[in-house]
Amino acid sequence: MELNFDDKEVDDIKRALIIAMQSSDHWSMTPLFDRIEKILEKIEAQMN
């Protein structure tokens, strides 16, 4: 599976997730955010 995001898109996704995490009272979602963060790091590593 090939995913092509430019740096700005990755930054936008990260920023959106951070905002969602900060405004979320649903701490049960934290494991999901952690997984998404790992996925983003993997995508970023593949881009570099």
C-alpha cells in the first residue's frame, strides 16, 4: 500500500490530532491516539 503525503499534509494531520486530543474529554480514546501517532511516525519515516 503506497501512501503519498507531503510534509505539510503530515503536519496538518498531526496538528489536527493534537487539537482533538487537547479538546477531548474522552481519555478512553488515548490508546487510539497513541496508535495513530505511531502510524504517522511510520509514514513520516517512509517519506524521509
